[in-house]
Amino acid sequence: MTIGIIGTGHMGGMLAATLAETSGERILVFNRTPEKAALVAERHPHIAVARGLCEIAEACDTVVICTRAANGEQVIRDIGPRLLPKSLLLTTISTADLAAWQRLTPAIPVKMVPSLTQWAKSGVILVIYPETADQSTKRRVEDLLRPIGRPFSIADEQVRVASDLTSCGPAFWARLCLAWSNAAAATGALDSTEAAELIRDTAVGFARLLEAGWSFAEVVDAVCVPGGVTEAGLEAFAGAEDMFAHLHRRTARFAHGHQPESPPGG
């Protein structure tokens, strides 16, 4: 099997590198700027640069389109008719209209939303199937993706919020950790490097508790002694739900083509 990846930005480059490691298959990459594709090909001996979109369409059993949305529409028009019904067609364009794409190709198009965590071969990969996808197609998609993350099937209307939690999630978690390390350093008790190290290692341990089967609520209950210092600290999170509700409203508004509203007084 040969896997073709069109677009070698952050996600396309990551998918090329991780699939080259886990699938054992030849990876062909294409970018309108050949130098960018060449940089990705340098990462692994199984990755080569395609001469053009025609080579991707003709040589690859699996094609992954990782371009910007506007460019993706032209790509599917160019290569869609060249694909076979048995071809596996994936795209990371979360706004792609699968029904419209289906009219441009005999292949069955499937959307996927990867995450930075796939560099660690972990985390979730959201998968959105069209109604025409049969069990064989779903099995092939999940067999391809499972070595680099957990495929999680969702409906199209769930993409925005689910993406906030998974694809955008690492940035949100990292921003919270940065804020916390800065606040800890501002107390004067630790410097920022020490604070970041403590938060990082605690986060790793917390993740392992979750992997061992602990729920979020169980972790809170295990640490929080009634009347203790943790309970006092948790009172600072009284507005946490409102903060995250605001986050989801802002990303939804942006995804629908509108800039997020400025906060009051901003």
C-alpha cells in the first residue's frame, strides 16, 4: 500500500512522519512548495516527494488531503475523478462537505481531526464518516489510524466542540499550565522553570492515574479533604464552567466565519 499526503503543514507533516513509522508503507507527499515537501521527506526513509497530484492519485491506495479548506476544494476536483471506489480518501479539512465531495469522486471521503498528541502516538483522532461509508471502509480507516491515536467516531454537528477538546485541547491545556507556572513564580517561592517542571511532572502523573481508570471526580475526592487547603484552593475555580462555555462560544463563532466578540470593556 502507498499512502499519499497532500499538504505538508503541521498536520500533514505530522501524519506523514507518524504513518511512515507505524504503517510500514511507502508515503508520498506533495506540497505546492516542493521545498516544504522535501523537508518532510527528510524525516524518514519511507517518505518520498511526489512529482504532482496525478502521481498521488495514480500511485496511492490511500490519499489524505491536509490543505487549507479553499485549496482542498480544488484538490478534490483535480484528483477526485482519478481515484477508485476502493481508494481510501481522508481529509483533515473539518469544514469539508462530504456529500459534495462524494459527487466529485468514486471514493468514499472521510473527515478526520488529528491532534498534536499523535506525535506521541497517543490522544484522540476524531473521525466523521459519510452515510455511504460501509463497515469495511470504517475498519480500514481505524486500522490505519489506531497505531498513532484512538479513532473516535462523531457526527458532523459534534465536530466543533469535540475539536475544542481534542485538536485544540493541547494548546488550551498548555496555556493553563503556563498561566499557573507564571502565577506560582509571581509568589516568589519558586522561579518559573521550577514551577513549570513541577506542573509538568504532576500532569504526567495525573494522566497515568486517568489511564489506570480514575475518573476526574475520583481524583478531586481523593485529594480534597473537607475543610482542607485543597478545598480552599478549589473555590478559585468557581467560575471555571463559565470560562469554558465562553471558550466554546468563541470557537463556534469563529468557525462560522465570524470573529469572536470582544469581552465587555475590551
